[in-house]
Amino acid sequence: MRLDLGDDNVRAPVGTAATGWRRLVVEPRRPEVVRRLSWAHWLVLGTVCIGAFMGQLDASIITMAFPELRRDFGTSLASVQWVGQAYLLVLIGLLMAVGRYADMVGRKLLYTYGFALFVVASALCGLAPSLGLLIAFRALQGVGAAMYQANSVAILVSAVPRNHLGRAVGVQGTAQALGLALGPAVGGALIGLGGWRLIFYVNVPVGALGALLAWLLVPRSTNLAGRESFDWAGLGLFGPAVCSLLLALSEGLRAGWGSLATLSLFGAAALLGALFLARERRASVPLLCLDLFRRLPFSAGIASGLLSYVVLFGALTVVPFYLELAKGQPSGRAGIELLVLPLGLAVAAPAAGRLADRVGARPLTVAGMALAAAMLMATTLLGANLGFFLLGLAGIGVGLGAFTPANNAAIMGSAPPALSGLASGVLNMTRGLGTSLGLAIAGLAYTAGSSSKGAGAHAAGAGYRDAAVVLVASAVVAAAVGALRGAGPLNDVDGTGLH
């Protein structure tokens, strides 16, 4: 495939005159009063933040419902966990493909209908009469979430002026962090008010509002790649490869890393991944344009971003064990204390985004991950004092908040406009993979460290220290990889063709 990034490739917006039902498959113009607003791009940001908040809230809220689901359906915890697993498998497996398809047919179109599908699936989840149907509807919910999450950053890139892109991505990062932080608390409150079904029903009005605002406020897509044949064979290899990897990580934590099921799943992931890459090298219109990764700002950003999510979700995985077992905190209080990490991220991200617009990505990404590494190490040295430990957690969040908006904006700025949906999908996919990898890596290190010390507070402290060392190493590598990117501005698209 060849993509020319010159002016000839800039296509007209999607949304030519249409009548009847065809109006539903083209992107409408925004109302004239909205188009004339000098601050219309901030309305787009607000719309995208609804999806960013909901996506993280929905992923973290469901764990609070597991005990009640287990009681209501009279089944095992392993079966109930598929309510969360099905959503994540579908979401992560489809993000890249949806982004690629949106580059052909319109990012606003898929974003809006993704919200609509998410609303319908949420209502069906709330009505589900059996666990099997609930899992199926959660998978459908994952399809809708993939449609709007894959296009979120791409829409910001097209709507927000380049000198404000870092700030916009920072605000979106804040919405994601707040969704992640508030998920357990909101889930507990909703379940207390009306049972587990309420956590799905609450998505309906919020999602409907998001879909309506997207239809009215998001501009029509430009710089599309054009209607080309979609790489279904590539999707048929990539989706199972990602699912096999995620299931292998989950099975490794449950049954052991040397079990036959775990090794078989890792083997399937490796084989399918190799076949996928071979397919993409030959395909005339590949699902994943591998030449994107020959651009150092893009590949360095994706690699360091993946490691940053390993640090974030690894810390979120092991800190509750440390607070409860080593510091003797009740689980409810430990959950509240853990909030300082995502809240630190939420506070730092907007300011870091504004600064990135002026100084570029490299200083903030390197400094942010270096700060996260230093604060992680500090929590192991000063953990005897709970106040200092919590201050260290907040510092980890600030470091990640400095890193994330600059890194995300630099990734999108390095991708060709005609592939912004694909780049956005890959970017969002790294968050899902980082979640699973962080849980697996930190969980493995914690288990290995604590098992050698027996049980009790001493064992929990040893487990946390071992996990923190692994996460520090991940943060240091992320900082080193981030230093490889160029020192140019965030919108560093050079117009070179991709072959």
C-alpha cells in the first residue's frame, strides 16, 4: 500500500447530500451556529471526554458486581469473571480494526454509532435473565466501546488546532483517570441503591447524550484513506492472536505459568501473531500498516506508552494487597487511599498537555517516567510511614500524568492524517494490553516475593518491594525509549509517503 501525504490525498469530508435512510450512513454537518464558534473544538473535546470517562468507568466498575452476580446466578467466581473478560477481549481485539475501517468510511460515523450500540447493549445487560446472555451482551457492549474508543484521539487530532493538541489530550487523559478512579466507588454506590443491573442502566442516558452530542458537535471526517477492500483475513488472525495472549496472561495467574493451558495459549498467540505479520507484509491494503512503526516517534511512543500502562495498572494491582496486609488498612479505606494515584494523574495531565504544546514531547515523557520510577522506589524505602507512602503514590500519578498526554499527542502527530483512526486504535489498544501485562507482571513478582517470606505483613511488604522493582525497571525502560523520539513539535508529520 502507498499513501501519499501530500495535498492531493486530502479528500472532501464525508457527508454528501443524501435522502431517506441514506442520511443514516453519511456524516451530517454540524449546525451552522456551532461551526461558527471560535471555541467549537472545545465542544468536541467535551464530547470525547464523555466517552473517555465512560470507557474507563465501565471497565473498572464491573468488578464490584462480581459477588452479587455470583449470588444471583448461583455460579462460580470463575464463571462470573467472564462478564469482565468478554468485554475486554472484544474491545482490545477490535480497536485496531475499527480504527482502520474508520479511516475508510468516517471516524465520526463509527464513533457515533459506537455510542448508540453501547447504549443498546448496556440496556440489554441490565435486562439479562441469565449469566450466558449477560456475557454475550457484554461482548456486544465491547463492540460499541471499540467503535467509539478507537476514534476518540483521531477526532481530537482533526478538530483541535495543533497548538492546543497536547492540552486537549491532557484533558481527555484526566477524564480517563477520573473514570478509572471513580469506578469502584460509583459501582459500589449504584449496587447499594438498586443492585447490579443499575450499573448497566446508568450507561443508557449518559451514552445517549454522548451519541447525540457526537452527531451534532463533532466535525465530519477529512483526510480519509478512501473506500478500499478491508483486510478481513488479517482481522481473522489478529483478533484470535490478541485474545489468546490475554487469556494466556489470565490463565497464568489462575493456574500457573507452566500449566498446559497457559503454554498452549501462549503458543497459539505466537503462531497467530507470526501469521498475521506475514499476512500484513503481503497484503495490498493491510489491516496494520507496518511502515508506521518505521517512524521512530510512532514506534517509540507506542512502546513507551505500553510500558507506562504496565506501571500504572501494575501499581493499582499490588498496592491494595500492601495496604491491607502490610499496613492493616480495611479494604474500603485502602480503596479510598489508592485513589491518590489516578487523582495525581488527573491533576497533572492537563498542565502537562499545555506544556507539551510549547516544549514538545521528549522532555515531558522522559521526566514523567523518571519521576514515576523515583516515586515507586521511594514507596519501598519510606513505606513504613503511611503518609509518605501515599505521597509516593500521588507522585507516581503525577509522573504518569506528565508522560501520557505528551506521548499520546506525539504518537498521533507522527501518524499520517489518512491513518489517524488506525493510529488511535493502536494507541488505545496499548492501554488494554498494558492493563493485562501490568496485572500479570506485577502479580507474578508480588507472589514470588511474598511466598518466600511465608505470610503476614512481612510477606506482603516483601512482595510489594519485588513488584515495585519490576515496575521501576519498566518505567526506566519507558523513559529510555521515550528519549529516542525526536525533539520536534507534537505535530511532526513530514509528508513522506508510506509504502
